[in-house]
Amino acid sequence: METLRHNIEPRKLIDEVTQENFYLGVSNNGNNTSRPIWLIKRIWKVGSVWNIGFPNGRQEFKFVWNDRYSYDYM
């Protein structure tokens, strides 16, 4: 018997704080926003330049979405 393989799209959240400040969260391990299972990206504009940063400069699925405002983004 063949096992069916399902490609499940990761959970994604976008928090539009202002028109020039966004947070994007991605989780491959569920929807719980209070668990350290999120890759979080902050996107913000300074002048005409858009910046992209990650908590403490780390691109890892180990951050808590609910704590996104408390991280330092680099």
C-alpha cells in the first residue's frame, strides 16, 4: 500500500503595526502563538529603504510570536 504524502503549507501570520512596520511569522509546527516554534521577521521602512531583520539576527524557528515586540531585530 502506498503512503500518501501531504504537503502542508506552514502557518503564516502578518501583523501590520503601521504602513511602514510589519511582522511576519512562520511556523511549521502548529498554531500556538505562545510556544517557541516561530520564525519571525520584522520589515520596516526608513526613508525610502525597506529593512528586514530577525530576532537577535537569528533566522530560526525558536521564537514566540506573542513576544515579537520584545525582540531586538537585526
